[in-house]
Amino acid sequence: QVQLDESGGGLVQAGGSLRLSCAMSADTFENYNTLGWFRQAPGRGKDLVAHISFGRASYVDSVRGRFTISKDNAKNTMYLQMDSLKPEDTAVYFCYADPRVGPRAWGQGTQVTVSS
């Protein structure tokens, strides 16, 4: 079964940067129309941050201009480059992939903490 393994989270000061990675195994990006990232702050549901759907990148307003989603098909890895981080970006970040057929795949989550 498909697996998404996340890495790159950590603790940074406001204004800093992190790059999250999400590597897919046991499947290929060719079978997925949409790849992206949700985040979940304590006591909150999962909120969509960014995705690439049919080759087009989209962002929630709160991160547009600061975050960049990308993917490397050869490496079967997607990325979320996060710049100018703010304390309100603190959350657990989950990558996901929506296949053409079948259920959504989820990463295990990686903690991002931004100090003031």
C-alpha cells in the first residue's frame, strides 16, 4: 500500500524558514491527480494549506506569497517550502495524495513550531 513519509519539521523563530518533504513509496505520483498539505493546530481540524492539482498550485490566503509547494516526480517527493514563518503557522503538517481511484493517502505528520 502507498506510504507517505514526512520530514523537515522543527522549531524555528518567527521570520525563519523550513522545508518539509514528503516521499511516496509503493506507488508513483503518476497515479495521483492532487498532492498537497494540510495542517492541524491544537484543538483544530485539518486545514488545507496548499496543493498541486492537475499541475496547478493553489494556496490558502494566509500562506500565499510565503509558502511554495512543489514536487519532484523523479524522486516521488513533494515539498513545502515555508518562508517568513509566523507563530500562527505552528501546527502539525500532513502531506496527502488523492489518487484517481481509491482513498486519500496521508503522511504521519510533522510538527512545525514557530516561536515569537
